[in-house]
Amino acid sequence: MPAALCTSELVTNVHLHTKGAAMLRVRLNPARLHVSVFDESPDPPVVARPAAGVVACWGRGLALVEEVADTWGVAVERAGRYAKGVWFELRPAG
């Protein structure tokens, strides 16, 4: 479930905040799951932290990824025509 939530949040961010094509890359090995979502926008992602008690329909996606994933960040390498990639990693439970 954490992998689905984090992937959904990254893909949704691309859909809401960028224009153009996107690419999803998933890498799995026994030690970790690494998911990257690349897009054509050079603008860095912003982690929003609405004040406690504030009701909002959006704005918490990267904060959720930050909380759920073992680690996350912005890819330093370009992937073809894509300007940036936002990624997360999860280690196996147990």
C-alpha cells in the first residue's frame, strides 16, 4: 500500500503541476523498491505544509511521500527529454 500511495502522489503532482509528457520508472531488487516519475518541467517540487487544522483538497502529496517512504528526493540526472525526476524508495517490511 505505501508504494501505491507514493506513486499515486508523484504521478498526480506531474498531472496537476506540469505540462507535457511524463515517464514512470520502477526498479525492484531484494533490498529496495525505487520509483521515479520524470516530467518536462525544470521547476523543483515544493513540499507544502498547511497549518494544523487547515482543510484543503490538495497540497499534502509530497509531505505524505516524505512521511511514508524510507527516502525520497529529486533525481540529479536527466532522463532523455525529461527535465527532472522525483523519486522515492521503500525497503521490504520486516
